[in-house]
Amino acid sequence: MLLKKLVLLAGSVLALSLTAVSVQAADQTYVVGAGGTYRPFEFETPKKELVGFDIDIIKAIAKASGFQIKLVSTPWEGIFATLGQGDRDIIISGITITEKRAQMVDFSLPYFPAEQVIITGSGAKVAGLADLKKLQVGVVNSSTGDIVVSEEIGKANTAIHRFDNTPLMLEELYRGGVDAAVGDVGVIKFYIKSHPEKQFKVVSDAKFTRQYFGIAVKKGNKELQDKINAGLKKIVADGTYAKIYKEWFDANVPTLPLQ
């Protein structure tokens, strides 16, 4: 009888321990840094609340992997340093994965394909960069789009109209001041979705280099990196990723390299 009681007691202690571990894991909170000026990926509402595609993605990943997050608006300048200083555990801010950055931080698997695209009227006969030679083209000054278009039609070509930022460039396209524009695919797709009254189309070209956005953690923090990757794989598999993508962009949900 005494042995039976001891076995039952040991079982109860083990169950309580496992429950405590489970609760502790669920209560784990990570501080997430995100910029508030890169619409539609992360931007602030009038009430200073962070919203955007990136915000929805990291929230979904956290839920899928069973941890909590605290979002903190973090200026782009110095955002990587916040990981090393321990002020942030995770940063997600439309960060392109590059070899140079990978020397400073560890990246998750890619969560968004980021490349340049052409936006033009739906009736325009534009199938690629070569077709821009006879058009008035908008680019953001010194951007990747500016470099590629300059190589294609000539840097000094007066048909290239350079703008200080993407919103100004797209406003000029909307008003008909330029025939086409080149910019980040996410920003372009969001703009098209936000202006259904205009008939725009997106055109790709093989000369636009495919890049990806990644979620960054402190160098060597494999535990957190693995949690983020596991959560990303789950939300892709169960359709959550596709749902979020469609809400912000369009129905052409990309296939991510999650190997």
C-alpha cells in the first residue's frame, strides 16, 4: 500500500512538473523590434500601434510556436545593434537577407520574396525592362530600381524620372506623369490593392535579382531561431501565411524556400 502511494505521489509530482514547464514555455516573452515607417510591412497607426504584414507574420509565428511577443517600434538606424545589446530578442523590419548582415545576426528562413518589379497601366504593352525604352519611367533616386533601369536605358536618359521616395513616385504614376515605375514588389502590390479604381499591372523581369526578407535574432541564438523557423513552417503549412499575404497583397501567394 505504501509503495502504491509513493508511485501515485511520484506521478503527481511529475505531472505538476510537466505542467509547470508547459506554462513556463507558453509564458516566454520575446521583445520584437520593428520599424514603423515601411508600409505595408510595418507602420504605426495614429494611436502608435504597430501594424502591417510583418507584424501579422511574427504574431502568427509566435502563436504557432507557443511564445509571447512584445512589439517595440525601433528606428532602422541602429536596429541591428539592439540585438547585440540585448534590448531586442527579434527584429522584423523588411530586412533583406545578405551575406554581410548574416555576419552580424542569424536569420530565419525566408518569409517574403523581395525583388524589384515594374508597375504600369493594365493596357500598356510592357513585358519587361526592354519595353521601358520608349516610356517615361519613375524610379526612387539611387535605389536598386534606379540602377537596373539606368543600365537598361542609360543613366543620363531624360525619360528616367527620379523621386525621393516611393509614395511620390507612385503618385506621379497615378496622375499620369510617368508611364511606368519600378519599385519593391511588396510596396507596389499593396499600392495596387489600395487603389482598385485604377487598372495597374505588375511586370517582372529576369534582370531583377530575387532576394528575400528574413527575421533576425542575435548571433548564436539557435534556440530562438529554431522556434521562429518552426512557427513559419507551421503557418505556411496550415494556410495562415497565405491568408495574411492575401489580406495585404494579392492572391499570387509565393512559394517560400523553407528547406
